[in-house]
Amino acid sequence: MQKDFHYAVTYIVARWADFSHKKAQIIAYASQLVDDNCDYGTLEFDNGAMCSQIPSSHKMHDYRNFRTLEQYKVWMPFHFLPGNDGLNFKQDVPGSFINKLITTSTSHTANEMVDYCLVNWKAKSPDRLHRLGITLHTLSDCWAHQGFVGINHEVNDVILMDGSEFTKPSLFNVIKGGLIDTIGALISKFMSNAFPLGHASTFDVPDLPYLKWKYINDGAQFVRENYNDYVSAAEAMYGVLKQISPNLSCKPSLSDEQKDLLKQLFISFKQRNSYDRLNGWMKLLVDDAFDIGSVHLRPYKKEGLGSWRHDALGNEENPRFTPEFLKSNWKLFHDALFAQKYTITRLILPKYGICAA
């Protein structure tokens, strides 16, 4: 999933659950920032104060992606949550250990992740909105990343096939005629062998909401309709949000009209660039297409002026410490990342026999 879902759709679903504009925007920004936060190391302030940074993503060309430890520390807890084959911690997963790590759309591990998040919310932790956004990111990624694992492994070795609604990456577009499927499969196979992390062999196909696509894994053929999966992910997010809605009479589920609207928009925004799709959603928010009033959603910026990082640190060459830093969105987001990672890797996954760094 990309920023049109993690930022715009998360915001919309939060508003449908009767969260205020301000709170929904924090939740949505935190959700998208999970994909863009590559910060490492310790930040030092002018007065000697220090603050640790934790990454929740790596750029795809980053050498750290090739290190198994980094995959366990970053991709698994935040993007490819192990599904334990959908079984509870008392049940044995057939086959090898890797079968425990495959992401599934629904799982007991995801349910426990949500439960810990709700406990954090009810405790009124200062980072509760940020933790909620992070949790919703990982939860929704379970739908987009189902069938793959967040480490380099041959289980990710899939062959991407042509489908009736499949828009091929630009590399494919130069190839015409009957060879297109063969070439596409060869390139997909090369990616699987060279860089079998997550869904790298399928490029960004699982992250494009408008696609119906096919792939072969271990001889079996699978058909995925991203737009239907994304609607299910939105329903799952709403299921979390309604439990802590400020409106005690919040409706129990998304209406058929809301789900139909989301599906039609997932299908209709066919731009490959996620910012282009995001701009389409933001225009509809201004036009009150979602029955929450006309809204000008803050433009999403991962860095620079207008970003949480810039709001908190300003001039990063010699950042000046102020008491306000401790309450900044950027600081609270990193606090929530530390807590989320600890919860998943130290409290949840070991119950399922998964020791993940």
C-alpha cells in the first residue's frame, strides 16, 4: 500500500469513526510515515540532550535491506507481520519455520497487536494517536502483503503473470506482442532470485489499489483483486477505530455505500504515481465526497518544511533543544515505534514460537 491509502484512506476511515479532523490527521500521518521513516542513530542537541531514532523502513537501494537482522528488525514488525498460518499460539503450523512468518490477511498475531494498541490508548499514553496510526499501517499491510514474508527467502519466489486489469511496469511497456508474458515472467523470476525480500518479485503490483493480477508460487496460481483487499483492510481499520471512537453510538461497521465508494475510487484512480492518486483523494475531501464536510487535509511531506521532523527539529545541523520537543509529533512517533516493535518482537511473536531479533 502507498500514501493514497495509508494517508488519505486512513484519515477518511478515522473521520467515519467520528474522530476529529486534528486527531484523524495525526493518525493518518503516523500511518504513512511508517513507510518513509529511515532515521537511524542518535540525535544530539545543542545542550547535550540526546534522542534515539528507530527506522521503520529502508529505501530499496539501502544495503541494510540485504542484512537478515535488519529485515527482522524493520520489515517484519512494521510491514510483513507474521501470520502463523492464521492459527493461534496453541496450534502447530505444518512445515518449516518459514511458514510461521508468512503474512496473512487476518491472524491472531494481528489481533493481539491491536489489543496492545487499545490498552495503550485506554492508558492515555501521550503517543496513543501515533501508536494507533502505526498499528493501522501494519494491520492494513497484512492485506496487501499476504502470502509474502519480510525477509529474503525463496518463499517470495513468485512468477508474475499477465491479467486482464494488470498494468505492467514501464519496463514491460516497451515489449509488445506474445512475448510480453514470457519477458514479464523472466524479469519477475530474476527479481525473485536476486532480491527475494517481501514482494520485490512483483514490483509494486500489490501496492496499486486499482489492479487485478495473477502470480504463480510453487506451481499454484493465485488471483488477487487489490481493490477488494483494500476495502477489507479499510473495514478492519474501522473495526479497530470504532472501539475507541469518541462517539459511543458509532455505527458498528462501514455501510455498504461507504464500501462501494471506496472500491470505486480504488479502481478509478489509475495513476501509477502515489502522489497523483493522493491528490485525487484530497480533492474529493475538499468536495465533501465522504460526507464529513469539506476538508483541506494537510499535504503529506516526509521531510523538509511542513514535515513532522522539520516541525520538531528545524535546523538539523545544530538542533536546539526546547521542552516542546518532548511533545512533538516526531518525538511521539518514535516513542510509539519503539513500543510497537518491542510489543511485537518481545511479547507477541514469542508466544507463537517466533524469535524475531
